[in-house]
Amino acid sequence: MSDLPADAPLLTTPLDALHRELGARMVPFAGYAMPVQYPTGILAEHGWCRNHAALFDVSHMGQAWITGADVAGALETLVPASYRELKAGRTRYTVFTNDQGGILDDLMITHVGPDRWFVVVNAACKEADFARLQQGIGDRVTLDVLADRALLALQGPTAAAVMAHFAPASAAMVFMQAGPLDVAGIPCFVTRSGYTGEDGFEISVPADQADHLARLFLDHPEVKPCGLGARDSLRLEAGLPLYGSDIDTTTSPVEAALTFAIGKRRRNDGGFPGAGRILAELEQGTSRLRVGIALDGRAPARAHTEIQDTEGRRIGEVTSGGFAPTLNAPIAMGYVETAFARPGTPLRLIVRGKALEARVVSLPFVEQRYHRG
């Protein structure tokens, strides 16, 4: 969560005036005033993103350039991903780990070109993340935090067509590809990625051009604004973890089913915080795992709901849950003892004192539709 005092004034993004003009309901999030929904409502926004193109303001996220002669080697002392092999123009997901193997945050790192990298971190953790980078590798690289940039996310099955209208060169990009790109004549840094499970782009734009660019997108008939509420229900359907809910300092990447974020070479070499525990878990397994859960009936199970086996013994806890509009059914993610992590395993979720029938299912709940080429 944000380190701001409870009575501190909320920060605003460069699109704050636009959100209010569009009738957004603004809420505090990570120290910022952010739109949770617009007048059409979360369900309509969710559906629009699944079928058209949604525009999200994610300018509260932290952005930075990292430059130096061996940025990849320096980064690998802090995270378990392999960056030495990452080609220029590619983005890779990773996590900061602590000495106990827990997750301090998850982040995206892009190899831009010779000696130049781009980093995006979560809003609630960005001050700590940038301090971690500075303290951990600041003697080997230069960290330039970008306080003068906004970040827009254009997501959905028609996002590529919309983006190509404003930036024709974007049509050649594939999932997790990135680079500088002029969008409607504005110099931006664009990655083909997102947090909805849909195809789309994240667009880093100069703050003083963000309002103009957002309005250009919204003038396109395929694009509508969407808030944090839809972003959360979309990422849950896509089986994507939320830092502070599904992953935190008590969970390892192995427990969190994020083993893909541990590079193949790193599994042999180690050299990152918590490697002892994490590599041992890769070899020997863990006592619990993050799983997808489908509930019978219509009632959703929220975070901290107790998970039991069919005999009534507590075996875990829900970390994210809600109603999935695409499936018209309640879903959840949570941690269960490893013996109960196999898809199809029956569970009971205790909601308001009542046991609801549920079962483990494979993630994601809704097929991810990234454009992989």
C-alpha cells in the first residue's frame, strides 16, 4: 500500500480532469485519485474490453530508464529472470525477491537497446522499488525515474486496429515487443502487453501530451474509457496475480505459480535474493500453491475466505475473488495445500458461515488472447 499518511492529499494523474469530465467515480488507490468506473458501469466496461478496445489510465505506475554498461548483469542480482539473453526490443516479466524468497513486487523490464533499459513497477511499491534499484545496483547503473510521463493501456481485440490507425508501425509488433513509436505524431514508448488477458498496448507518453492522446483514442468509435474495477475483474478472469493480494512477501514465485519468471540459466546459477529457498522449491516442491477456483451457484467468495477440503479441514485461503462477467459465474484464486491443487479437486469455501461447493480449475479462467505472431 501507499506510504502516504492517511490525511495526505491524493496525487493526481495527467488525465485527472478528463476522468472527471467523463463522469468517472474517483477513489483513492496507492495514494492517487483514480477512476474506478465511468457512468456505464463496471460490467459494461468489462464487456467492452473483451469485445472492442478499452482505454485505461495507469499513470500511477512507476516508470524509469536504467542505463549502463552491464544493466542485465546488475538486474540479475535483484531478480530471478534471465536478462543477459534478452534481445533488444523485448520485454520480460519478473519479480523482486527478498532474502527469504518472498516477493517484494512484480514488474516489467524492457531491453531497449545498447546500455538502455525501461522499467515499469506497481504504483503502491514504486518508491520502495526505485530505492531498491538505487541501493542495490546504483553503483553500476544510472536510474532515471520518469516523473514527467503518463502511461495509457489500450486493451481489447480491436486495440491493434485502433493503434495501427494512430501508429501504423505498431502492426508489426508482437506480444512483449517494445520500442519508441510515434503515436498520432507524439513520441511515445510502446509495449505490446497488458493486464487484461487481451491483446493490447501500454503507451508511455509525455505527461503534457497525455490528455491530447487519450482524447484522440476516445474519439475512435471502438474505444471507451474503463476504470480500475473492470481492470481488476479482467485480470482475475485472465488468472493474473495482483501484488498485495495474490502475491506478497510471504509467497515465493514457485508457490505463486510464477515459475516461468525464473530463468532457465538462473535455475542453475542462482545469484538472486532468496535463491536457496526458491531453487529448493523448484526441485522438491512446496507445501502450497496458487490455484484457480470455480464456485457452484452464484455467490462470490472474496479475499480471505477460508478454503476447506470436503471433510471440513482448513487447507487454504482465497486471495482474489469475484463474479466473472465473461463466464457469468463466480471465480476465485487462492492458495491451497499442494495435495489439493490438482484441477478437478473438490473444495468448500466458507462464505458468511456457509460452505459453498467449489473445485480447482486450471488458470486462466478465460483464454488469454495475446498476439504472439
